[in-house]
Amino acid sequence: MFEGLLKGRLAVVTGSNSGIGLGIARELARAGSDLVLNSFTDRDEDHALARDMAKEFGVEVRYIKADLSKAEEARGLVEKAGRCDILVNNAGIQHVAPIPEFPTEKWDAIIAINLTSAFHTTAIALPMMRKAGWGRIVNIASAHGLTASPFKSAYVAAKHGLVGFTKVTALETATEEITCNAICPGYVLTPLVEAQIPDQMKTHNMGREEVIEKVMLDRQPSKKFATVEEMGGTAVFLCSDAAAQITGTTISVDGGWTAL
Ligand code: NAD
């Protein structure tokens, strides 16, 4: 349905060797966009992923290693891309602990990767978009950017911050052909969510399936995980001309979580 829609564009997708970032990158490529994939690793399989995607979708795909917890690497990622028509700030990490026990280094890392990196990439991308006369920024926030859960203090703070940053970016670009919006996913079964399941099993003294059903999907009225393809489809829509007047807003892709 979106085939060819983004032909000739170059998208930089942070944290795109796994999960939602990879799903979004694949849907952008399916819509014809060239890509820069990114993560903090520099393995053969990261470069192979880029080569395989280029072949599968007939677009140009590069992989650029950058640790987004570091300002100079976050800025360097977009500088090395050389152009940036579409910026998807997706990279994120999570840690779950009560506030008094929350390790300071985890707090700092979550704020740096989930929030501050978006400031750095946007600061470099905006002049490029202005020069090109067109741009789309899609920030991957969360249902936790609009609501909260106990024990996720840094994550909730970072995602609320990202929603606020999205609005400011939209206001600073409102008269230009540049939009900035946030997608707020509910639960998607990615490595980030898989990693939370063993702790939840211990906390709630439940088996894996019970945690999924009674703890995770209990918050999601659809009672099923959202998919990375659904996140990708939403991102492609936000990058399309049909969405030219949509800016500064959040789109929840959460099976009804935030409607409750
Ligand atoms: P994931 O763990 O599969 O992917 C996270 C990506 O970020 C990976 O590519 C990882 O390599 C990258 N990353 C982590 N640290 C990095 C760093 N220092 N520098 C560069 N890249 C780094 O998780 P996911 O679920 O796909 O999460 C993607 C985004 O979606 C995150 O921002 C997350 O908060 C958000 N999100 C996920 C869910 C969910 O249910 N999975 C729900 C709401 C929001």
C-alpha cells in the first residue's frame, strides 16, 4: 500500500538492529527509502543485516555504529549519514527498580539513550532538513510517555521528556515542510520486553505465560502484543505527504492502553 512512497528519501533510524527499530527500518525500506541503520555494536551480522536489507528491498542501506549514550557519537551518527530526510529516534533501554534502589548509572544511561540522544541527533538533522526543504522526525516514545508504572522512574521520565521534546521540535519547525511526532507503543514482544519477563516471574511468582497474560497484556485492552510491522506502518504514514499537517502530536499504537 505504501510502495514507492518514500523513494529518494534517506532515513536514519537509531537502535535499528533489533525489535521496533528494525521493524520500522524494514517498512521504510519497503516504502522505497534508503537507510542508515544504527546500534552501539559493530559486528559482522550488523553489516550483513544492512547488505541483506539492501538486496531485499532494492534500496541503499548502510550500518553506522554509534553509542548513543555519548553526545559526540549521537551527533556523529547523523553527520556521517551526510543527509537526513527522515530521522527516527528509536534507541532505548529499560531498567525496573524502586526509586531508593534505582542505580544512578542506570538512571543516567536511560536518560542519555532514551531522551538526550534525540536532542543531539535532531540538532544535527534539522539544518540538513532545512537545506533539503523537507523533513520528518518520528520519536519512539511509549505508553509510558503518557502514563506511568511503579518502578520504571527513569524510563517514564525519559519518555514523558521525549513527548515534550517532540512538541518543542514541532513548534520550532511548524512553518517549514518539517514535522515531528511521537509514536507511543504499548507492549511489543521485542528483546527489551523479553528481558523483563524473568524479573516479573520472580516478583509475581508466576510462570511466563501468566506474566504475559496477567501482568503485561492486562494493561492492553486488545489483549495482544502490538507488532513491529504496525509500528513501521505508522512511521511510514507519518513520513507520507498525507501526514503533512500532523505535527507535535502523539499516536498511540497500544491496543487501547491509554484509552482506559
Ligand atoms: P530492543 O531492545 O529490541 O531495541 C533497542 C534498540 O536500541 C536496539 O537496536 C539496541 O541495540 C539499541 N540501543 C540500545 N542502547 C543503545 C546505545 N547506547 N546506542 C545505540 N543504540 C542502542 O527494544 P525495542 O522494544 O525494540 O525498543 C525500541 C524502542 O521502543 C525503545 O525506545 C523502547 O523504549 C520503545 N518501546 C518499546 C516497547 C515494547 O513493548 N517493546 C513499548 C513502548 C516503547
